[in-house]
Amino acid sequence: MATPLPQCYLNGEYLALRDARVSPLDRAFLFGDAVYEVMPVYDRRPFRFAAHCERLARSLRELGMEDPHTREQWHEIIARLIEANAPHNPADNLYVYWQVTRGAEYGRNHAPLPKIDRTVFAFCSPLVLPDRAALERGVSCVTAVDNRWGRCDIKSTALLANILLREQAAQAGASETILLRDGNLTEGSASAVHVVLNGELVTPVLSAQVLPSLTRGAVEKMALRAGITVRAAQVSEAQLRSASEVMLSAATREVIAVTSLDGRPVGSGQPGALWRAIHAGLQQYKGELAGRPW
């Protein structure tokens, strides 16, 4: 894990991350009553900023909260935060974590939901992507039953189940835990999962059990640009295990090939041709966006 950059944003102030303080009665601390976004930034340019704003607003609506800021205000907050940390991050690639909680009230009440000021927090960290050796090797994964709550489409900070599932991968010396619910693929503990079936890129249908991943959307766009057929469809466990290629996508790892699943090779055991085309396309796309307004 990369050390966070030193400046953060908290409730209208830019300050040292080590000096930031929130109330222990904040509902995010007590209940996980908050939502968040993780957005990659390449050469100081946020990637898919508008889409991140839209997903944040959707998550807030699902929790019965209004977005405390307009898109223009979020733009200013994030731009200033990136600029404040620029001297500490010569590579200019980072990610921004931003979070909105319901706020802090004097007490601990499950309901009714209080009318209180939101807590808004954001910080940056260097974006450390897989190096060339890791990309050429791919990653190993394990599978587990998806035992998370029923609203995985909300990007909530209540991530205990995800943490425990990711720990299963760590204990097995793997990179990620791929989740199965009722015999079908949902996603990874911290990533979207794509499989190649009969030459097509297939990803599970979006539902309450699947986060609407923005990196997933970018991967699908790159696949279409490369002439690859893209489908959203139910993927059975048998299809996952027999797929010619499996890929993970996430904001902090882009897209990477899965070459081993539960100790068995995926396809040839090497990153496949479709992954190579998609990964190359994504790098080209990032270059195309460089310097454009966000």
C-alpha cells in the first residue's frame, strides 16, 4: 500500500492528513452510514470525473441523502486537492478517495435518519499500477461464496464482508477473491470480473448484487474499440472455470489478466490476446485524454 499524500480536504478545509479529525459520533464511524468514490488521476487529470460524480449522487440517493456539492464544487475541491499534493508526487499519477457521510449527531440512533450536516472528506495517494512483469505474469485468484449484503450496487463504506473476503485471498497467497452467489459470478471483493466465452467479453448483468464499476465501463469501451463483442449476461460457475480468459478491472489496477483460479490455470495459464488488446487500448485512451478539460 502506498503512503497517502500529505494534504487532505475535510469539511471545507485543506489541511495535513495527519491532523484531520472527525467526531467519534459520526454515523460513518458508528454505522458505516456513508458512500465513497475512488478515482484514478493520470498526469493530474481525473479519469471519468463526471461518471464518478453521477455514481456518488446515485449512491447518496439510495441512502436518502442529497449530494452536498454541485459537480462544479466537486471539481474545485478535487482540483485544489490534486494541486496541493502535486509537489509531493512527482509522477503526477494518483488516486483520489472522496467520501460523504450522513454526519455526526449527539447520540447513537438507528432511525429516524437525522437532518444534520454531512461530513465530506477526501485524500490522495500515489497510483501504483501493476508493473510490466506483473502484467505479463497475470494474477492468481480464489473463489468464495458471495456473502455480502443485498445492496452491493451502492458504493457504501460498510465493507466488512469485502475485507474478510479479500483476506481469504491474502491467506491463500492470491491477489483477489472472485465471488459466486447461487452458482453464478457476481464480482471480485474489490474489482469487476470479466470472462471470455467463445471470443466474447462477458460481464455479469448489473443488479443490486453488482457494483456499477466505472473501470468495467472503460474496459468494455476498449473492447468494443478493438472489435471485440461485449455482452452483459449471467455467468455460471462452470463458465467461469472454463473461460479462455478471465480479467479483473478496478480503479487502482486498471485491467489485469487472471492466470490462475483456485490453483488451476485459466486458459493457457498466460494473459490472453483479448486482455492484451484491451489493456493496450486503455493505455492509448489515457493518452488521448491527456490535456483535455475534465
